Amino acid sequence: MKARIAEMLQTFHGQSTHRQTDATAAVAAGSTGAGSGQVRRIPGQTLQTEKLLREKDREIDRLRHQLANAEARLQELMGQDVLTALPNRHIFKEHLTHSLKRALRLGYSLSLMLIDIDHLRDINLKYGHEVGDLVLVEVAKILKSSVREIDMPARWGGEELVTVLHETDADGAAVVAERVRRRISMLEVKEPKTGKPIKITASLAVASYPQHSNDPQGLLEAASEALIQAKEDGCNRVLIANK
């Protein structure tokens, strides 16, 4: 009888121990499962965070673009070319009209000088627009530093710059143009990848009042025709408009 009771107690103890082991295992499994659930949620949270960051980046880019457009428009309204910081075409035409009227009234000479950077489009295609823009900026600096304070350099458009030279006849304007041409030919702009120098030249043309025309449009046309001829003659030269 004692042996039977001892056997029953031993069996009961074994079952109890087994149940405790199973319960412990279940708890452990539950804990592991909960941990796995948290791990599974982390990638989802990361993706959501990355999505929000991308949206913020796009919003920042959009605002930067709007700001750049607003600044460009403001500079345009102020009469300044965005890239070169020279007066723009609209302001220049007003200045030319006013200056020519004054020259007519006071009886002094006035010249118009057109500058066209040779092969700028090829430079843009070969080296990129950033290099082309740099060339324009540097040529604008040369032009501005080569004329007097009373003169009016400006950005005409594309690869062309223009200047009103006050109290200057055609021969005097040709001297200024040659000085600008020579300085541009010595300009050092390097290739972005190799560091090799890029050859920069410009063609220039001048037309004067009263020699070539007594109105703004006539001066512009005379200078433009001479500039076309300079390009056809091989570029990197100065021409005075035909009489």
C-alpha cells in the first residue's frame, strides 16, 4: 500500500513538473513571439519615416524652385540679368533710346558695340551649361572692366552682350572692341574633368551715330550685320559696320 501511494505521488509530481515546464515554455514562446512582433513592426515604421522624409525633401526642392523663380523675376523687374548681373535687354534698349536722343540734341558721337562669344553653344554641349554660364560670367566681367563708368554694358541675350559707348565714334569704338576681344582671348576657363584650358574667343562689331544711323533700330541692325560678317570671316575679330 505504501509502495502504491509512493508511486502515485511520484506520478503526480512528474505530471506537475511537466506542466510547469510546458507553462514555462509557453511563456517563453509568448515572449519570443511578442519580440518578433516588435521586430516586424520596426521595418514598417522605418519605411513610413523614409516616406515622410522624401516628401519633406520634395517640398523643400519645390520651395527652393519657387524662391529661385521669384528672385529671377525680381531681378528682371529691377532690370538686371540674373546670370551676369548686367542690365538686361529691356533696360538697355531704353538706355540706348534715351542716349541717342541726347546725342542728337547735343551733337556728340555715340557707338554701339555687340559682342558674340564664339562657339558658346558647342561649349555648352561638350562641357555642360555650367561651364557655358561661367564663360558668360567671366566675359561680362571683362566687358564691364573694359569700359568707362559712363558707358552701358548689358546682356543682350544668349551668347551676346552689348554696350553703349558715349561720346565715341566708330574708330574709337573699334579700339575698345579690340581691347575686349584680346582680353577675352586670354581668358582661362578649364575643362571640369581634365583641367585642360578651353579656348575662348569672341567676335565684335561696332556701329556709330551719326556715321551709320540716327535711330536705335538702325544702329542695332548695322552692328548685327557687321557681327554676322565677322562670324563668317572666321570669328575672333572686330568689324566696323559698313557706311
